[in-house]
Amino acid sequence: MNKFGCLCCVLLFVCSVSAQALEVGTGVADITPDVNAFKVPMAGYGARLGRPATGVHDPLRAKVLYLKDGERRMALITCDLRSSTPEFKGQIVQKCADLGLTLDSVFVAGSHTHDGPSMYPEKFWQLQFGAYDPKIVDIMSSSVAKAVHDAARGAAPARIGFGKGKAEGFTRNRRWGYDEEKRKANNEQPVVDPRLFVMRIDGMDGACRAVLVNFASHPTILDDKNMQLSAEWPGVLQRELEKAFPGSTALFLNGAEGDQSPAGATGGDEFARVEDYGNRLAGLATEIAKSVETKPDLSIGFARGTPDLPPLAFPEGAKQKFASFQEAAKEGLPRKAEIQLFKIGPVVLVGLPGEPILEVGQAVEKAVAAHDFETVIAVGLSNDYIGYLVSEKEYAHGGYEVESRSYYGPGLGKFLAEQAAKISDGLTPSK
């Protein structure tokens, strides 16, 4: 081979490596509504009857992880909110159009704090959580869009790694009290999910730039009597992780938390228990993150689908108890679901538009993993909210999650698992 041929080979190799180099950037936005300028009803507990927040205990934030692999780019956004909405996500995408981001490449997940703003334009949700003010949503989405731009500007080559552990004793199954005699007759056991998943992002110098934690549990240590905005224990978790890794950004994704409630928190009052829970969980996540080995140039990808949902169906127990909501529900509940997959190296995050119970989350993970993906993680409260996502077995047991928050019949959980598997065909499996 002549010298020119050798030079071409070298240049082609360098271009190939450069095109595949993964760059990551982070951003942070304060999305705390101004309770003095606006009346801010709080989403999470209908018992508040739409009353506005009286103050701010701790700030609400959105965190951004922007990933770029050659021409491909995507943004993972975690928020201290009960859940996201299509309007909120749509505004963020519109305000980031100059970055080449689309509905397919932006993933917005709420932590499920019950102490954030109500932000639902549909009358059905306003009947439960209070009035909707589009100005609040516009301000929040603008703050998030700025953080996405900050993350894109700061993107640089990065190394990523993953770790797993268990947080035993942090959760209980909140549905076990429903239909208990029949459960015992069927030899059922209460299921809990102690899995603690950690993703660590380092700069090429080895310094930690971001830590993402996935754990399944309701942020409901604060009850409906609290009228101050708060990120609850996920806020404490992120705060403590950022202390443990100075200069980093901590992000939190909730999992299949539909039947998982917090357990084991101690303290003299609710906020003390929030601190205890978040601090101890952060301690476990920190130890996992410290042990993670990061690698450069992982592949990324995304896929998204909006399948037609099963017909609206209301359990018998809901038809009388929530009769006043029926017409508003039929008018306001979506007829399509957004299911979104983000792949980062060997890990696939599956965003589900509501609150999957553990059994449904596991079914989704299994269905997608069957398409040759190494690690699959169900992420609840993503991009939209269509209620609790329950299995056929749990639907038959009734209870709050079924009678108050399940709108598409007993087959919804199976349907979502099947659809997530189909959508995963749009991703390329790789280790």
C-alpha cells in the first residue's frame, strides 16, 4: 500500500471514532412557581380540594442530561413534579427546536412528588387537583428549555457506567390490604421492589459530572395537610448526592411505583422523616456510584410510539363513588398513550405514561428485554399521565388504584408491555 493509501486509512479511522464519540452535558432549572404572584394548587392529594400552596419549603428543580453521538442527540429531563403532561413536553420541545430535538428525542419524567403544582389543562384533573394556570406552565417550560440549551452548550466527551444494589426495608406494598382474604386463599405474597439502579457519568478526566438514580417508591411521606411546595424525599436524595460528588448534577427517575410506598422513615415530624429517608437512600446510591467503572463512546438511541389505548372502562366500584367525574373523564382522558424508549449503552429506559404497579413494570421490562437488550428499566410518570397501570390480577382485587385511578380496563398492563416490545424494534440492541 502506498503512503497515500495509508494516510486515507488513518483519516477514515479517526473520522469513524470521532463520529461515534459520545458527548454529554448537564443542566439545572428552578421550576418552583412563585406562590406570591400566582395561586398554585398542589397536585397529588384530592383532599386538598384545590387550595393553593401557602409557601415553599424547598425548591422544585428540573435536571437535564443531554447526550450527543455524532448527528444523533437526545435529552433526558427529570422534574420535581407529580407527572409530566403532553403540553409541558410539547412546549419544551418547541423551545428547543433549534437544537434539533423532537418529541421522539426528549424524555420528560416526574418524580411524583405530591407537593408540586397542579398543571393539567383537562377539566377532569382540575376537578381533583385545582385550577390550571397556563402562565405557570409556560414559565416552567421556559426554564427547562434554558437548562437544555445550557446542557447542549456544555456537552463534552464523557464516560458512562452503571451499578445496581438493593435498598431493603425502604418500601411496602400499599395494595396488600385490599381483598386480603382472597389473596391469602390464592397464596399471594406482597411484592416489593428493593432494586436501586445508578448511572454515573464522568468527564474524560475521571471527575463525576452526573449521577442518575432509579428507585420505585411513592414520595408520600408528606400528607395532604402539607401546603408547602416540596420536592419531598427525591429532592433530599438529589441534594445529598450532589454533596457527595461536588460539581455533579444528580437526577432521579421513579420506577414502577404504583403499589410501592415508602417505609422505614424515622423522625419527629414529616419533614424530619423526609430528610431521614432521602439521606439514607442517598448513602446507598453514593456507595454504588463510587464503585461504578465508566467507559467512553457508548451508543445511544431512542424510539417512541403512541398506540391507541383500549376503550375507556370504569370499574363497578367507581361508577357510583366517582359518578361526578365520569363525563369529564370521558372528555379529558387521552385515547392514545405515549411510550418512549431511551437506550444508553446496554441500558434501555422505558417511559410509561402513568403509575405502573410492580407487576406491570416487570412485565414491560421482560417483554423489551426479550428483544436482546441487556438491562431494561421501567420508568413511571413519563411524558403523560393516564392513571394507574395495573395488571388483570390486581384489577380484580379492586381498591383505590383501580376504582379511583384506572380508566382503561383490566388488560391495560398487558397491552402496555406488548406495545413497548413492538416499539423496541426501533432500537438496535448493543452491549
